[in-house]
Amino acid sequence: MYVRLASRLGTVAMVAAAPAAATMPRPSPPFFSVSNSMRRSLYVASRIAPYLRTTLSISLVNPAQDTSRQSLRSLYLPQRLRVVERLTTCQAAESKQAEVALRKGVLFEFTKESGKSLLAVVQKAEGKKTWIAMDQFGNLHSVKPQQVTYVVPSEEDFRPADIASFIEKSENLEDASLLEFAWEELQESNKDLNIAELAKMLYGDGALQCYTAHRLLASQQVFFRCKQKGPPRVYEPRTSSQVNDLQQRQMVEEAARQEVLSYVREVRLACEQPLDAKPPPSFWESNEKLHMFTESLKSYALELCRQPLQKKGAEEVLETLGLSKKPGVAVDLLIKIGVFPVHVNLELLRSDIPVQFSTNILLSADQIQQSPCPDANQQDRVDLTHLKVYTIDSDDAEEIDDGLSAVRLPDGRTKVWIHVADPTRWVPSAHPLDKEAKRRSTSIYLPTGTIPMFPMDLAGGSMSLRQGYDCCAVSVSVIFHLDGSLAESEVVCSTIRPTYRLSYDNATELLSMNLKEEGDLHMLAEVANLRREWRKGQGAIDVSIPEPCIKVTNPHLPVPSIDLSVTNLSSPAVLLVTEMMIVCGEAIATFGERNLVSLPYRGQTPREVPMEEVQTIPEGPCRAIALRRFLGRAGMSFMKPMSHGGLGIPGYVQFTSPIRRYGDLLAHYQVKAVLRGEKPLFSSADVESVMAVVNLQTREARKLQTSSTRYWALEYLRRQPRGTCYHALILRFLKEREPLVLVIELGIQANAVIMTRAELGSEITVMVDFVQPRKDVIIMREVLPAYALSAL
């Protein structure tokens, strides 16, 4: 080692043995006119020299002069061996110290559950094996034996107030380079040593010196390996090849660490910026490293880490920032730096639902409209443009896929036409657009916008039943018996010209005006009411309750606009459309059974409803909630219709939304093939296979719609002034005085805490006590009448 020191110093120096290494002060400038590395080398030599018990003259050595190097080595080697031999005398000392049990006043180091190490002083025993200890800040800790990592020897009656000074002295004494020189001394002889021996070799005797040696061995594991965990702990020097490998690994890890620090600096800068001045999301994709760490954080936030490196990278960033390693914390961080918007839809990001269409799909949609393929059902398409057709849907609906007509027959019965959009006229089976629709399975309606099954230009254009345009349709005609049951039905391909495009509110208003010119609309309403009563007689269960309808403008902004209204599912227009859609599904099921067509038939096992019990529950939402318990298990058949107990009909096929539901589109392909006189395109096994995927993705979409609507409903409530009062209806009791309520003005369900006794179906006044949209938590509490009057 001294040959190496000589070559580093490049000069002649004399190192004399000191009385004791522990008293050797750390050199301070000026310390010769040499570089820092030379100064450190001389300092190390001065530390090691006392244990040689000799004076060694170090001369400038030319590496090429082997005789000089060998001469110095021969001078030094016997002394070095004696140093190694002398170290064994320290073993008994540390062994004795290791046997010292924890007792009051002893200073020791332990590891918390978080992995952080602390120094503390024993205060008292707690039971047989646990100790109460106080750290430098006066905090008390309950420490178990397995948490203890080191007991500082010869330090009894230590004061917690002196811990900070002790740590500072240890940090000043600590020098990682000393460990390397000690390794050089010991690795050739492969001599084991313990902490006391290393302390004596590097610093001298003493509690501070031993603890510093412990810190060195714990933090620098390149040169020594813990061979025996003790007590006492025994370390052995690693081989040169092992050290080289570990150093290379450390270099790689340090380079990676610097990359993390560089990314963290950018993150901190972004966090300090106001919302309107943060870097755009594209900034975090601007280079490979930024992109890598940002994607790791996103995957971690969404709990979608598919590779261990992604999780490790995200947790390193969070740890460096001093944040908890939790997905929710990563979400908040990504919002702060502008990668996620404030109101990010996490459920949408977690799903595999495609939000955008590929360029090829968009080009296919344009080509379909500009150069449509031949109409395979042109020969049997019936001209129904003379009929008055009402299309009734929500205000903002773009995919208009059903319309209604009605005529009075000479015998007094009513014939109803349910006209359904015909997207298969534009998209043949196995076309790229058909495959894309199958992949998506359904249109998804979120408060922030629609994710359509087909490109919207096509879905809201050529495919839709547009007012005033000749449109291709599949028309289902139904004639009812006087009691509302289905008497006759027919299915044809048609051409229609929609007369009115109405919203539900518009249609309800027209019905209330009782205009003579809109007699067809009134006929539809009369048949719908008759039909509804007939279904109830067949055991149909109505479980509909008011729901919030939410539209969000500019959802990417920190404070977007939220428009909330209540969808009244019992309005005349909604009931009219609902009944016509149900009767269309029954007619298609009849058509399929008559023609032996494999279709996605839906059914529900009927269950006996205890009417005496149900009659005691107030009508409306309360009864609807109670009746949901009696809904039978839903199922599907692909060979023939099955009874649908919930709807009270013998068979049912969803058919009226082929632009937005792939199951309906599949039924259109099958039915239209039969209308052409051809064999159905798909076997029952094919239909079952397709519907297995469609149903799975439809459930995922429904879950996404529900969670998104719920989030924005709670966000709407969160923004309202504190103390705002609402009218609520008690739906059912979860616990005593903790009911589930329906906020009447908003259509929102929430848990509430009530102060007075109340019955099921009672109306109470409530206010928001706590709401957290991201966690889907809302608690409301009853407001006493005096306060409610003043607030309202």
C-alpha cells in the first residue's frame, strides 16, 4: 500500500507513528502544497502508521523500477502481517461489548418499519423483550430485539440530548476512502475482522470510533461482506474480482441515480409553476429519459406496472421527492406537473378502451360515405317515406338510430312502426369498420363526451335517421290486441323520411298540448300506456329511479363548467320510447323463432315477488329500490327465445341501437340475411363467441360510465356553497339513523346521518357534511327545520 501511496504523493515524505490514532486530527489547509488526493493519501498513511509501531521512509518510486518496488514491499510486508495478526487481539473486546445487554442509558441504533435507521437511548424495559427508547428529538419508540442493528460499546448513561453531537462527530470522522485502504491491507490474507478491530485499525479505540466504523461497513458494502451477523458481527474482505464487479455496478447505479435527480429537478420546477404556466404534457415526452420516468409514474399511478423496472423507477422518483410510495400520491404529482389534468379520468386510462380512431379507420369511413357499397337489400326495401316519423332522443344525441310511426287500422286497432337505423347497409360484415365496431362493442357516454362505436361523422351522418333526409332503415311493424298484447308483427327493410327530431322534453310538451295535428304521437302514447299495463300484468318489474344527467364543458381545465339535470324516467315521452323499444325486441325474438335464426336472445328468470310486503313500501324510488332484490338472474340464449321475467314478455332481443351497440348490429346482420332469402351469416356458436366478448366489454363500459358520472356529480356538490340545503328521500336504512337517501333536486344517491326518527319514504332536508370525489365518498346529514328554513 505504501508503494501506492508513494506513487500518489510523487514526493518524499516521512510518516511517523503517532501516540494514538484517535488523537490524530484531520489535516486542515495548508497541508503541504499537494493535491487533495495526495493530501488524503498522506492522511490515510498517518492513520495506519501508528499500528505499525515503526517509522517508515517513503521515497519517490518509478513504477518501471521493479527492484525499488520489491524493495519497499519487502520492507513493508512483514510489518503489515504483524498488523493483521495484532488485530485478532481486539476480538475479545468486541465480543465482550456485544454481550452487554440493553439497559437504561445505553446508546444503540435501530431500524424503523419505514427502513430508516435512528440512534436512541434506552429509557426502560417494556415487557421481557421490548425496550422504550428516546431519540434526539425527544420522541419515544418501542423497539424489539430484531430492530436493533448496533449497540454502541462503552456508552452508558448517555443523554438523548447528546445524540446530535455524537452523530455530527461521527460524520466528520467518517471517510469512505479509509475502508478501501483497510481492504487492501486485509484482502490478500483474507483475514476476517469485526467492527472493533476495524475501528482500532482506522481510528483507534472508543465508542465514537466503533460507531463510525459500523456506519462505514453498513453504507459501503463494496469491500467487506458480513460473514456472521453476530454478536459480534464478523466481516470478511471481498476478492478483487468481486470488488471490481461491485464498483462497476455502483457506477451504473450512480449514473441511474443522477438521471433520477435530473428528472426530479424538472419535476420540482414544474410543481413550483402556477397551473397556467406549467410545461405542456408534450414536454414530458421531449426526450427519452423524461418519457421513461413519466411513463413509469403513469403506470404506477394507474396500478398498471407490467415491468418491475417501471415500479422501481416510479418509487425512486417519489422517494427522492420525499413522498409516500402510493399510487394516489403519484396521481397527485402527475396533476401538479401538468401531465394529468386536474380531473383526470383514471378509470378510462386504466381501461383498454380506445378513445381515438386510427387514420385507416377514418379513411374507411370517408370512403363509405363518398362511394357506398351496393345495397344488398335493395330489391326488398319498402318505401315508407309517406309515414310521419318521430325520432325522440336526448338533446345532445348525435347517433339517431330509432324513429316511431303509428296508424289507426279500420278495425280500431293500432299499427305501430318502429324504424331502426340500418348501418349494415353501409358496413358489410367483416369490413374494417365492422371489425373496429366489434373491438369497441359499444358507444360510451361520459359527462365529458362520447366515445362512439363508429366514427362520428359516419354514425351521426349517413347511418343516422336524420330529419328531412331519405334514410335506410329496418322497420318493425306491430299490431296490438286491445289489451296491449302483441297480435301481429313484421320486419322489412325500408326507406323512411323522418319528420320530427324531438328531445324528450319537446315530446312531453307536445303530448301535454293535445294538438289535433299530432294525433299520431298521441296514438303512440296511448298504445305505450296500454302496453305498459299489460306487461305489469305479466309480472314486469319497474326498478327505474331518477338519475343525474351531467354535461361537462372543457373538462381539461382546472375548473370546468358542470351542467347537471335530472333524467325523469317516468315522463310520458320516456315511457313511450321505452315501451316501443321493448315491443320491438319482442317482435324480433318472435321473428327469430319463426325463422330459426340464431340471435342474442336475452332473458331473466322470473322470481316470486311478495306483494304484501312490497305494498307496504311507498311507491316510486323506494319501491323500485326494494324490487331490485327480486330481479331474477339474467341470461342469454342463442338458439331460441327465453322468457324475460323482468320485462314480462316471452322473448327479447336488443335491436334498436345498432349504431351504438354491437349486439344489436350482429342481430341486424342475421335478420337482413333472412330477409334476402339467404342463410344467416353466423351460426349459434359464432353468435355466442362474439357476444361473450361484447358482454364483457359492455360491462366495462357501463362501469366506466357509472364511475365517471358519479365523480362529476360529487364534484358538482363539492363546489356548492357550504351549508346549501337539499330535499332528500329516504330510500332504505343501512344502519339505525344512517339511511341511503336520494337527493331529489340532483338525482344523486348518498349516505346520510339523521338526527330524528324517520320512516322509509320520508322526505328530509340534508346538507353535505363531507365529499371527496376522487375517492367516491360523500356523507350528508340531516338539517333541523329551523336552520333549513333560514338556509333555503
